[in-house]
Amino acid sequence: MIISQQKPLGELLASLKEYKKIFLVGCGECAATCKSGGEPELIKMKADLEAAGKTVLGMCMPGAPCVAPQIKTELAKNIKVLRDSEAILVLACGLGVQSVKENDRLGLPVFPANNTLFGAVMDAQGNFYEKCSMCAECVLGETAGICPVTLCAKGLLNGPCGGMNKGKCETDSEKDCAWVLIYKEMEKRNKLDKIKEIHKERDYKKSSRPHKLIMSK
Ligand code: SF4
Ligand code: SF4
């Protein structure tokens, strides 16, 4: 899941200052789950914009605005009102914003309502934690399912640095050292011999951006 958080209203109004008639797009998946682009947030955004003198002509909430067929369908359903709109404000992550821009055949100016923060897992209490950096070379199989690329401040692949102190990270005494977590997990699994295996260095070419995965011929 991609975590995003709404920008301050003042910043949004500054980016929309040249436009009065606005169309809103939300996100029924990630942004709805992290409360930055679901139905309640769309309704509140409409009220906030209208209190600031804008007119919200309409809104839609595709399941996932980053999926072309879904956003195309929603934009097509709203084409009449979009023809009268001057700009689109997207309450989703940057993927949703760019997908709306690419699939809006009217070529309206598209603005992000949110900042995109990180990819996360959600716990049973609804909190979000970054656990993977999407590095394109997963080592979880060798690190007892704990990602040092993400959880270690230095992304170390071969054990802790010299700064680890009482199990905590030298960059933040509140944070567990990733390699202590890995050690404990391997100890629990009786696999401590594995921790001595040296990981080869990462091939950073694999994580060069932008990534793509072409599925169509
Ligand atoms: S090693 Fe870590 S950052 Fe890389 S893919 Fe695996 S979980 Fe994600
Ligand atoms: S103390 Fe542990 S988590 Fe922090 S930088 Fe060093 S190895 Fe990484």
C-alpha cells in the first residue's frame, strides 16, 4: 500500500490560485485506507475549497486511479462536468496524480492534494509501517524476513555497524538495530550459522529509476 498524506490547505489553495472550477478525484484503495483520499476526505475537501471561494463541480472515486482502465471509466462518466472544470485536484499518491494526467483526454491541469510518503504494511490497529524499499533485489530469504535495506539506517547487508548500542540504532536510540532484530530472529529459528554468510554487494543498476515492467507485446 502507498501511504499519502494531505498537504496543508494553504499550499493547495496557492497551487489552485489561477483556477476556480475544480473537479476532485479520490482513491478507493490506498488513499481511502490511510484517510487521505476516500469519500469523507473528498467531502471535506469540497467544503474547504468552497469555503475558500472555489466551486467544486464534481468528484469521482475510482477503486485505484493509478490503473488506467479504472480512471478512464470514471473520467468518461464525468466528461460533461469535466468540460466545465478548469483543473483537477487528485486526493491520491503521485501514481494516481500522474495516471489522471495521462488519462484525461481534455488535458486539464492536474494537481496533487497529497504528499506521497512510503510503501507500507498496515497493522491490526490501522497504523502504517515502511518495511520494504522496493530495491529490486530482495534479501528477505537470507535475513529471516527482516529487511536491512529498509530498517537499517545505512542499509547494511552484512551485520551491524560499530554504532549499535544495547540493541538500538546509533542514529536513533528509540529504534531497534535491524541487525539485532535479524540476529534474534535467526537465533529463534536455530539458524545463526547462516548469519555468517557474506552477502554479495547489491547491484544498484537493478534499482536505477524509473523502473518499468512491460507486459504487453
Ligand atoms: S530486500 Fe528489502 S527493500 Fe529489497 S525488496 Fe526485499 S524487502 Fe524490499
Ligand atoms: S546501528 Fe544497526 S540499524 Fe543502525 S545503522 Fe548501525 S547496523 Fe544499521
